[in-house]
Amino acid sequence: MARKYFGTDGIRGRANAVITPDLALRTGMAAGLVFNRGDHRHRVVIGKDTRLSGYMIETALVSGFTSVGMDVLQLGPMPTPAVAMLTRSMRADLGVMISASHNPYDDNGIKLFGPDGYKLSDEVEEEIEALIDSDLSKKLAGSADLGRAKRIDGVHDRYIEFAKRTLTRNLDLDGLRVVIDCANGAAYRVAPEALWELGADVIAIGNEPDGFNINRDVGSTAPAALSAKVKEMRADIGIALDGDADRVILVDEKGHVIDGDQLMAVIAESWKDEGRLSKPGIVATVMSNLGLERYLKGIGLDLVRTPVGDRYVSEAMREKGYNLGGEQSGHIIMSDHTTTGDGLLAALQMLSVLRKLEKPASEVCRRFEPLPQILKNVRTRALKPLEEARVLSAIEAATARLGASGRLVIRPSGTEPVIRVMAEGDDRVLVETVVDDVIGAISASAA
């Protein structure tokens, strides 16, 4: 069923155009009603990144939650995984993160977590959607049952301590020079502090948010600034988070980018050697490179694939019993420690491997040669082109040409009106050709 508000990662859109105070208010009311279960005093924790619109959205959400009788604990700017962790730690009924992740400042979004710290299922989101568009006036709390709101101090220290405890007690980062790019986002305070407390020589960039500069030429989607800084400072490694710090990419000492697929390969092999994998394999999405799958198979590990979205990775991990998974984009989920992608925790795991092997990042962090992978988008307002005969025929022909040595993935975006076409294989020319053929068929049908 097509959904009106929720996409692959919560509700997201242009601030004060799509994500309006009214929508935030009604989302708070609806989510509060859905999670108002039992006779206890209910509470919700709310975190946000550094976007200007966060103030507006937070205020509206607080009004919505308190109007249906929920108490609100406001965390201020905090990473998404910190909000998930604190939802559980503070025994809250619901967690909310106000963020549009890696998008520009003028977008924003609302991510919701259940009391277990996991993102909500499709079914629960559909229940909230139905309430958002309903008449909520008769479901408001009585005057004596309204919720209270207050800001909570000390949450940064709690998350930093939590992150440090994911490493062995005797591990330190003394002598390791690390550049950390905080994307002018939610982790601008906690990430450099955590690395410094572990003994690293820390150089921070993207740590001066002004409400407008989140993800602007910094962060995991714009690694050029980090690459340049690593080479300038002769650092051992660079870490780039995104706006809400639930994803990470690395840069080696030569300035070369290391994506999420390589990170999963490194962590998976390290955990395998240490006997820490709950099952012999990991979970990743359909977008992860075939080179990763081949590499893991070579060391005796399986790769289970899911639809795009770290929520689907997390659900498959829970269902099938895996404790490591993630996305090529840098969402890395380690369920022994956390319930969602955590850029800082993934970076710390990589630093621990670097310390253990005592080799340069360029040797440690490149475990396989990625196969040529081409991704192109077709802008369209409907999914109908995917049902057209000429498109189905083009897809069938492309799949046959790639054969067993390649893959073709076609999917609608969950956050914008585009259809994404991705192919990969050993022959780059063939991969480019089949992608262009499918794009052409979709474009002709959408015209």
C-alpha cells in the first residue's frame, strides 16, 4: 500500500513546505496515541541535528505529545543512534529524531523509534499515518493529564561512555592521528570528544554548525574536504559522519575513500577471527557490491540481502539471528551494541582493527576490488513505467546479458520521485550499456 507520509527512513521533506508545524504537531499526537499503552506515565525522548528548522519542528512535536498526555524529554543535538540508545536507557515509550540525515539544511525529517530502540515496522507507521489524517480533537488528554516537557543535561557524556565501552577495556588510540568530519551535524560535540578520551590525536572539521551548513561540502557524502585534510595533516585515517551520524565512511592515509562495503568486510573478518559473529555471515542490501559477496564467500561467510534501508537490514538481522549488517552508504549495524546504524561505533571498530594489525589504513581497509557498478536515476511521478511491456522486455534482456556474473537492481526511491537503475558486473562497458538501455525504456514510457 502506498504511504502518504512515511518513506524508507521516517517522514522527510522540505522544511516548512512538506515538514510543517501542523504535520509535526499531528505526528506527535498520532504517535503519542499509538504508544500510549498501559496505565503508567508515558514519556518520549526527542533529539535533533543542527538544522535551523529543528527548533520549529521540535516545538510542534512537543505540543503534539504533551497534548495527548506524554511527558517529553528534550535531548538537544544528538546523533540518531544516541537517541535510539537513550530511548531504551531512559525507559521511554518512544524515541524521536528530527533530521533529514545527509540532505541539505532546508530539508528535515522525523524518525521514530519504539521502546526497544528499533525503528518502527511498516504496520505501526501505517497506524500512525491513519491517525495523522483523522479527527484527533476527541482524543486529547484532559486538562489534568497533559504531559510535561523538560530538557535533559548530561546525555552527551552518557553516549560517549556508551561508545567507549563497545571497545575492549585495554584498547587505546594513543599515537593515532585521526581527522574527524562531523558534517556540521548532530555529532559535532560527541564524536571528537570520544576519540580524544580514547587517546587519539584528533583534528576536527565540520564541527561548527550554524543551522545552514549541515552536510555542505563536508560529511560522508562530500569526502573531498576530509581527504584533503588527512593528507595535509599526515593523519593515519579520516572519519566522515553524515548529518545525524548514523552512517560513516573512512579515508585512508593516502586520501582514498573507504565505503560501507569495505567496512563490513573488515569488521566481518575481524569478528570471524575473534569468534564474535553470531552466525557465519552478515546482512546487507541489494545495493552492496558483488565484490563484497564474493569476498565474504571466499572466507566462508554468507551475505543475506535486503531491500534498501537500514531498517530492513536491522529487521533481517533480528529475524535470522545475525549480529552484523549494513549498507554500502555507511550505515553499519552491530546489534550486540546498538539497534540502528551508528557511524561512531563503526569507526571505533575500524580503529580497533587498525590498532590490532598495526598496519596502514590503506592496507587494512581495502579487502576486495569492487566490481564496476553503475547507478542512474529516472525522474518520474509514478511507478507505472515499470509495468509497461517495453520496460519489462528491456529488464529481461538486460538481466540475460549480465548473466550469472552480474546483477540488475531497479527500485523506486523512498525519499524522492525517481526510479533508480543499478547494474554491476565484470565488464564495465556491458554494465553501462544495460543501464542505459533500461533507463531509455523507462524514460520513453514515462514521457
